[in-house]
Amino acid sequence: MTTTPPPATRTAIAEVRGARKQYPGVLALDDVDFTIVPGEVRALLGQNGAGKSTLIRLLSGVERPDVGAVAIDGEPLTGGVTEAGRRGVATCYQELSLIRDVTVAENLSLGKWPTGRFGIDRRRMVRSARATLERLGADIDPDAVVSSLTLAQQQIVEIARAVQEEPKLLILDEPTSALATAEVDIVLATVQRLSAEGVAVIYVSHRMDEIRQIADSATVMRNGRVIETVSIAGADTNRIIHLMLGEALDSAPTVRRARTDGEVLLQVEDLAVAPKLDGVTFDARAGEVLGIAGLLGAGRTELLRAIAGHDRIRSGTVCVRGTTEPRPTPRRMRQLGIGMTPEDRKGTGIIPGLGIDENIVMSDWKRVSSGGFLASGRIRAATKVLGQRLSIKADDLTRPINTLSGGNQQKAVIARWLHADSDVLLLDEPTRGVDVQAKAQIYDIMRQVADSGKAVVFVSSEAEELPLACDRVLVLRGGRIREEFTAPHITVPDVLAASMGAHGSTDETVPVHSPPTDTTASDIAVHRVKDPS
């Protein structure tokens, strides 16, 4: 914790009063009040869509409230980002904005180059960068090219660039989400140093272990409103989770029953992938939808990519239908029956210039070929069946796939792996950015695929989705599977608490092989045992 005086003894550095912000069809903020004082570290908590990002945008001058006011040091903030920066507000967003191919010193001096008689004064630039890095306790060479640094070091450089502006308020949006556990301490120590100097810090994160180390207080948001601001010293994590979820999401169990009698199609043993995963073990059975939960940066995407052969594994094995593959490659894993829909649907899931039909059949050209040549009749027949099965709304499946809605694009990407007859379907955030109806259809598709004798591994950052779709849910935290929940005992509060490392959850590794077929659902609701290592 910081050594600064209690918040009650200090004057507010930033205030938001009665703020309301409406976007088309969305009330992002509704009568929001928010205050932070010098030296205070305030955690900002809430589910996706709670209003955190919009509040940050108001404080940093990116947006103005439709109703209400924002004040810095007691004076209204009426200008944009430039005025906010001039008055002491600095924001570090989740996505780093550094220029990777130039040095640390050059990144810290962007837009404000020190000059001398002969142009840019490089010595002054390096001296200034070194002084800022030393202030943060960072052992980083100002002459190092950014691309040569670790992610943690790059995050420190991002913070250092903000610190050079001598901010009164520093806003950090998920600053550790891309970091390995060992690197997080570097960022936390930096926050503590700045707080001790009197800088107010808004810290957006759901990692309760981090928040308890550095934050004085936490503001919980839900549905565009500030629900409550609590002192971290006496805050119960389960109560915070309840504030985030609200009464409507109290922990009623689902009616789904676990499916434990299917053949094991996928076995992952002690999988390690730098820098986030260290000893992940689980299996998935025919007929089951297996959910993977975890906070942003927990390594969910890296896990699926490693299984599919897209990311190199450091150690461990992947076994599909009894065939072990210690060094997966995309081609080999496709041959073994692994199909994967990526998180970035538009960037890596579809090929926009090709037709819907071409995007679907590209996973296995041989199925639609004759005599070594593509057969248009076979392509039409195959895509017509899949289009009807998955309710892809398109009057002509030869149309470019980018003319479809997001939900229909996602269904076409899933259809690609049904065309390949994949035994294990890895779905990374398949419902992100789609409407409610498309979500329900995708849940139904997952169930259909599982019922056909396949295994579905479903990654979602929305805890509410997992009880609706999954037979089991594994919680990924700190590089390993930490907890397992089995239907009908999968609840949103439990999954979220386990993801956040709440009181009552554990950092011991759970047994993550499917339970034996004679085990009852009540016996296997939650499993926790010691890590055998």
C-alpha cells in the first residue's frame, strides 16, 4: 500500500459530477459522480460495458459529457485531450502506443525533441530519458530499441512517457494484462512510487491480488452507473463481485447436467507457452462443451493457439484421439482433427475478398474436388448444407463474406471446421461483437456440434455466457488451471470470483481430467487439490 495521507485529508485532483453520456442505442454513463485525490490509487472495476472506458475518456478529454461536468484541480475541463494533458492528466491505454523500431529515449521525446545548435540534442534526450527511468526505478537502457525489450519493460516505457509530462492524474487501463506473473511486480512497484510522490492513479484491472497490493479504494461500476466506492482495506472480494453483477445475476444454478461418458478426444499435459502458460493440464470429451474462463491476459487465447499449433510450446504435450504431438504445427493439428476459430474474426478469421462458400470450404479442398480440380457443384452442395445447418443469412453464398453481419461471418468461420469434420473445435470468443440473436444461435451450434460426438472448447471473456453453454468450466489464472466447475453448479459469481482470485478460491492446481463416469454432478461441482509439483 502507499504511504500517502488518508484520502479524506486531501483536495480532489479530478472530479466528475452528474455525468451522462449517450451513444446511439447505448446509455454509457448515467448520472455518474467520481472523485480522486492526490496520491490515491483508485481501482476501477466493472464488467465489459459497465462504463469504465467512457469514464476514462471523459477524464482524459477524449469525450465530453452530454450532461454534467468534469473538473481538474477544481476548474472545469472544457477542452479536449491537449487541454487535459496540459492540466496534468495522462492516460496509458491497454494497447501500447510505442514505436517499436526506435529507441526508448526517442519514444520518450516524441513531439518534444530537445534541440541545440545543430538540431536534435541527442545527449539531452538520453539524459532526460535516463532520469525519468531512474525515477521509476527502472533498469532500462535509454538507447535500447523498444522491440528488444520485454513486455513489462515496454509497459514501463509507456508509463515513463506519461510521467515525463509530470502528471497529476495517471490513468492505467489494464497495464498488466499482457504480462507474465513475474513481470507484474515491476509495474506495481512503479505505481507505488508514483503514488508516494503524490500522483493520483486510476488503475483499471480485475486482478484482486494486484488491487490489494496497491489500491487505496475501488469504484465499482455497472450498467453505466457508479454502484459504490469502497476502501480496499476492509473490502470483501465476494461483496465487490456482487456489486459488479447485481441482484439479477445472483448465483442460480443452470439446469444443464455434466456429460462425462464420452470418449476423451483431447488431452493437454503440462503445457507451457512463454510467457503466460506454465503447466496447463486438462482434457475434453466427445459430447461436451468445455469452457475456459479467465481475466484478460490470463492466457486463454495463447492456450488455444498452442493446441492448434500456431504458437510454439516450451514443454508439455497435446494428444488428439490417442495420438500425442509434442511439437504441434497448424498443418499437423488439422490432420489430427483440430479446428480453431480465432479471436480476431475480421483480421485472421475470414478472407474478405473471397466468397462465403470459398471461406467455408478452404479448410478441406479435397472434399470439394474432382480429379484434382475444384468442382463448383460440390462446393455449392457442401456450403448449402452448412449454410442451412448454421442458419447463415445470405441469399447467395458466393457473395463476398465481408458483406455478412458479424454474427453470420462468425457462423461461416465455424462452418469451415464443420466442413473439415474436425473432432475438436476450439472457439476463441465466438460471440464477441454479435447481437443477442446471433449469440443464442452460436450457443445452439456449439450444442449441436457436441451432440454429434465432437468436443467443443469455448473461450469467453463474458462470465455470463459460460453457464448457458458449458458442461464444465475451467478457470485459468497465473498460468495454470486453478478451478473447475461442473454443471449444474456453474454460476457467474463463482466463475468471476475464481478468475479474480477472490477469497475462497485457490492458487493450487486442480485435477482437470474429466471426472469418472460414475461420479454424480453434486460430487464434482468444484475441484481443488494441491499441485502435485
